[in-house]
Amino acid sequence: MALLETAAQQDDVIKAMVQQLQAVTFEAVVTVMAGYDPIQPTLLTGQTGKNGWMVDGAESSPLRWVALDSSKRTDPQEPVVVLHSSAAFASKVIDHAEPAATGRELLMKAAQNLAPWLNNPAWMQVHRWRYGFVSQSLAQPLLHHPELPTLVGCGDWCQGGNVEGAIASGYRAAATLAQILP
């Protein structure tokens, strides 16, 4: 963005594009990935590690959603759970010095609400994403202006705010560039 803002001082088309970008907003999120002993007694309501599940958090919860991520693999070696925090929770803790403590707090909340074993992972990784989820998208498939045909912006922030939106935006950007470039 800083590079575009510098260029916008000298070019009105880039200035207009930067103004469009400034309307895009994001929510922070804290993500916890946790692996568990493969010999867990049950994974919520008797499901095994090969069946998937995803639970959305209540509006007042620090959890946005929790999912059995290992169910995406053909031969999972262990249950792996991914938790995403709510934006409200993330905004309070995004700059905390100890992300592991934040991860443990989220796992504890998941254990209280879903299954006690969630509080005892064999391993855990915590990631803090300042720009985790799109809250206000560009509302168009890509950022582009005909006067600068090879400057194209694409991604989940353009339309949709999810991986499907990012892929669609990427395809649209590729098609736009394919028409312009020899």
C-alpha cells in the first residue's frame, strides 16, 4: 500500500485505485492449530478422526469457529483441530507478547464448550493475523483501471472474502492480463 500511496501522489489513476483500496477493511483473527493423541476416546458425539465437523461460535464467544481439520486428509495420523477467534477477541490480544497463552485460552474455551480433551493437545501452533478476514470487500472481482492495464489487484479482499472469492478473483485477473499481454 505504501508503494501505491507514493505513486498516487504523482498519478490520478493510481490515486483513484488507492481510494478504492482504502475502503477495504479487515478483521483480525487468532488461529490455533492443535494436534491430539490419535487414541482420543471420541471426537464429539462419537465421531472418529476421519469424519469432519465444524462448529460456529456464538456471537458473544471468543471463538469464531472450530473445525476438525484432519478430516480433510485421506489418511490422518492424528486428530488436528483448527480454531479461529472472533474479531472482538483478536483485537484485544493481537499484540500480546505471548501468543501461546492466547492459544491456550482459546483451547480452554473450546474445551469448556465442546469437549474437555480439546484442552490437552500434544502440540499447538498459534498465528496472529492482523488482516485475517475481510469485513468490507472491494465489491468487484478485481482492482483494475483501463488506463493502467497491467496493474491488477486480486484476492479474497475483492469479492467474497473467502478462498472461493480469491480463486475467482485470480482467474478474472489472469483473464484480464491474458487479453492485454501478447
